[in-house]
Amino acid sequence: MGPRTSVAPPPALTRRDCLVGGGLLAAASVAGVPRDAAAASASDGLAGLPVTDPAFNTRLIGRLQGDLSGRQRWIHNPGFVFATVPGQGLAPAEFGRLLYRVEGFTSRISRLLPDGSVEERSHSWMFYRHPDEDRWLERFDNPWTGENLEVPKYRGGTSHSWLRPATGTDVDGATVALESTGIGAPVRLAWRAHGGQVWLSRHTASRVRTPAGAVRNEFSIDAWVCGLDALRDERLSHLPATYTWTSQAEWQPWLRMDGRPGGLLWRIESAVLDDPGQLPAAFVARMREVLPGKLEETLRW
């Protein structure tokens, strides 16, 4: 008997779709780190920087993830999704198995408000790619259930949010109940400087309750590396930086794992671009085929 065939549920906006590439300005919270840890670990390169000031950190995240001048930016978001099943054999078996690759983009406009908050409007779209071959993933053979699954055509949606220095993230029209170690807390970052470079990170544990009552946990790390001189230059509304997003999460519903132990490890490495023409040609073609008009869409306040 051949593998069972299943059809994936229709795509829906998820927290991941908003987060990847900074689509959602999630509240920055250093989990389990004392308030003064950043200052205590600061090297001489950070002298004079208000690294524990929530207003400074909020503005900095806005400059890293977008452009506070209001200029629209495009972010390329390629990455990998691995399976982690505790107690099982190493990859290419269950633990550390590369399930599929992903590729997406986020388009965003950002601005700094008089109260020190960063407001943004964005939309994010993501496609699945075969783990080894240079092609988009249309069907997936689940090695644990034997099902041959239809892969969602895309994931994504739009977002309107604020990052507020004292209270973190505020999302307009949120449809899921989201708990987070960053919501309701001052915006904080972990800092390290060396050789003219600055390493910044934020660590956020979250829990989403879906309209159906399901509970899904996730732990994410956002990390940037940028030049110290550029960071100190407040005239720059956008800071060029390398960005990575790592997330430990539960199985995606379309995988139909039905409570099996284990979960997923996501790794996204992003680049902020000046215009959509800098995106890879194959990705641009896919966007225009599946989501016509979305790539060129102009965001407005």
C-alpha cells in the first residue's frame, strides 16, 4: 500500500510569518538576564552608549530592522527547518534531520513616534523549498507517518504594530492570544562589542493560543552584528547589519504529527535590501506566479 495522501489546510498568518526578518517588532526581552547584565558585560567599545535605556534600544531596533525615515525596505529571508526528536538517532534520521528549506521576503515601512515608539506596517510571504534540490516543494513525504502531504503554497500576511519602550509590542488586530516574556516589559538587548563591531541579541519565549484552543510554545533568538561607528551615528535612519533568527518551535500543523514528541528548529539569515530588484530572480518569479502584485505593493500609513 502506498503512502496516505493528505491536503494541507489553507495558509494563515502565524507569529512566525510576522517575525521572520523582523516583520513584527516583537518586544525585546533578555530572558533570565538581570537588568544591568548588559552594562556589566560591556567592553570599552560601548562606553557612553545607554545600553540599558529602553528608549535607545527601541530606536536601535527600528534602525536595524527597517528605516526610520519611512522609506520602504525589502528583506530577503532564506533559511532551513530541522526536526529535533529527543532520544532518536542523529541526522539523517530523526534528530537534526533537514526537513525543508524556506525562502521569503518582508516589505516594511517604519517611523519613530513622538513618544519614542517605533511604528511599522509590513507584509511577509514565505515559500517552501526542497531540502536538497533547487526547486520549490509541492509535496512532502512525512517519514514518521507515511503520509504524502500537500505543502502549503505560501505562508504570510500583513502586520501593523508598535514597539513601545516601556511595554514592548502592541499589534493591531491580533487574532490569536499571545503571551511573551517581552510583552509588557521594557525593551532590552544583550550587548557585546569587539574590534569595531557590535553583537546584539534578544531572547523571547512565547505562547500562542489559537482560536481552536490549542497552545503552542516557541523560543526565539534575534541577533544582529553591525559596525560600532554606524551605530553611534544617530543621523543614520537605517543601520546595515547581518541578521539571524533562530527559533525552537512545535511541529507545524500541516505536518500532521498529532502530538508526536519533538519539534522544529528554524534558522533564518536575512538581508535588508534597497529595492525588490535585488531579490534572487527565481524568488521574484515565484512571487509573481503565486502572489501577483505583492512584490511591488507600496506600503502606506
